[in-house]
Amino acid sequence: MLAALLKTGGLPLHGWLTEVMEAPTPVSALLHAGIINAGGLLLLRLAEPMQASPGAMAALVTLGGVTALFAGLVMLTQAAVKTALAWSTIAQMGFMLLQCGLGLWALALLHIVAHGLYKAHAFLASGNAVQAVLAARRAGPVAVPGLAAVGRAFAVALAIYALVAGGFWVAFGPKPGQALALGAILIFGVAYLVAQGLADAAPQALTRRTTFASVAVAVAYFAFHWLSEALVAGALPTPPALGPLETALLVLTVLSFGGTSLAQALFPHWAHHPAAAGLRVHLTNGLYLNAVLDRLIGGFRSVKPL
């Protein structure tokens, strides 16, 4: 578990990944699409003995969830494209560790494949993305949702998720609680888009597009989950039964991601507060966690000449 945490750039061993962005873009693409995924493949190869250790599974859930939340917040504050993509990788791998800790091995394998394709493309296309942004016209007014719109958005997103989950439940059988909770976490991210469509200033076309995107994500989640389980049937262990510790960690994870999504949707209302500006500076520097780790392991100590 510790080897996989180091390989995937999980907290607090994440600093090396953000510091190698001086490499050429094709090297960065290979690094994120191949080498980083090796930590996840290690866990998948050792899935049975890993699942036999409740302590290791609980550590994966805790460290993976914290890594995903923390790196996702830091990613939003980065100005450089490659650095933002590096923090995105840390967040993605943290979510993959969370999936492994929950015993959702088939989803973790699907995540690794999807992350390799997505991140390799993102790095190789980063230059074109910068040029497109520079060539774009100045954006118009943004529809900022209020608290009521955000509440409606979360209700709509969860209702869509419940309907889709119920449909797949009837068609293909029930899913374990871990899979349903993880799907709710993904829907929290979609609720942010729905909130933009439900804002008072949003046009109806935007509302329709965001609602359609929410339905598509919910359907895709269960469809790919069913497909990945069918492809690896018998090769990976089934998710373990939820005990008191696992249930508590699962509830804490869902609440943490839900609270973060709610804060992100409401951020425009307090973004101009001085405290928000100060927090942005600290998040841009990753809350200085890597600097603290470097100092603890002697990274800043000078060697005395003989």
C-alpha cells in the first residue's frame, strides 16, 4: 500500500510529481499515462491480499479521499497548464486509491485505462488549448447560481441518479453500497454544472444541456461499471461487506465530497473576500506540504565540504 501511494503521488508523497514538469510535454504524457498508473496496477495485482487487510483498505480510503479533495482544490488555483495537469493527476490517482480501498477493483481498472487515455491527450494537446484560449473572444457574463439554485441542482442531480440507478438495478441486479456511494460522489460534480443551468440568468438552452449531461454521466457510470465487471469477472475479488469502520469511512467520504461540491458552486459569492484571496495563495503553493516534507527528510540541508 505504501509503495502504491508513493508511485501514484498520494499525500504526503506527492511533491515529486509536481516538480518534474520541466520535462518536455511528450515525456510528461508518457509519465502520466504509464508510470503513474503502475501504482494502481500494483494494487490490482495484489488485490486479494490487500483486501484481506482491513487496515490497508481503510488507509487507502482515507489517504485516497484526502488526496483527491486536496489536489483537486490546488489544481483549480494553478496558472501553468502542465502544473494544473500534474495536480489533476494527483487528484485522479487519489480517487483511484479510494476505489481500491472500497474494494471496487473493476472500477479502479477502468479508471486507470481512462486516465491514461485522457491525460496523455491532455498533455499533448495542452499547447493547442493555450492558443485557443488566447484566440477566443472575451467571455460574456457568467450565470452565478444562488443558494436556492444550488439546492435545486443537487436535488435534480440526485433524482436523476436515483432513477438511473434504479433502472440498472432492475435490469442487471443490485450494486454494492460502495458503488452506489461512489456514483453519488460523481453526481456531486455534475450538480455543479446543473447549478449553472438553473441560475436565474441562465438561458433555457443551457439548462437543457446541463440536465442532459447529468443524465448522460449517470447512465455512463453504471454502463461502464457493468461492462468492466463483465470483462474482469473472476479475475478480481468482489467488494467486501461493509462493516462499522467501512460504513463510517464511506459516509464521511460522501459528505466530504458533497460539501466540497457545494462550496465550489457557491464560491463566486465570496470569491472577492480577502480571506478567499489569501486562501488561494496558500492553495497555489499546495499548502506548503511538500516543503515541509522536504525539510523533514533533509532535502534543504547543505552538505558540509570534507
